[in-house]
Amino acid sequence: MGESGDGPGPVEPLADLKARLRNLRARRCLPMITLSRRAGPGRTTVSQALNGTGVPTDATVAALAAALGGDPEELLRLRDRAVTVASTSPPCTAGPTSP
């Protein structure tokens, strides 16, 4: 069971962080450009924080939390867990793939 008891396994902290940020954005019906203007980081940074594969910076998470009315401490804790998981994951050993 997942951490919440309703899924097949634990939710990855990075996936959880990004999902929470996307949900906050959706609840406020904010277009990406508006969120970017309110939060401060550029559109690409905001898009990567919500949808990309990398862990957003503390500053980006805090700015998005403030702009979206989310709990910055909770989101920053998730970010810290995501960093810990990312730093302890084994490196990718797969070689390049051809099209």
C-alpha cells in the first residue's frame, strides 16, 4: 500500500511535490504566465518546477508556494526529500538509444 494507504506503493517525493504545485495552480485557475509574474521566476523555470524532471530550487518552491497560497514549509520539506532521493539514486547506466 502507498503512504496514504490507497495506492500500490509510496509516492516519490518529487512527483508528489510537482502534483501538489500543479493542483494549487489548477485550484486558482492561473495561466502559467500569470503564475510566473506573481511568483517571480521565468515561465520556463515555473514550467520545469511543475512538469520537468529536475528538483526545483528552494527559492522557486518558496516563490511558487507564496504565489499559489500553499504551505511553503510543507512544500519545502517535500523538496528536501526529493533532493535526498535524487542524491541516493544510482546513476543511470543505460547508453544512448538510437531513433
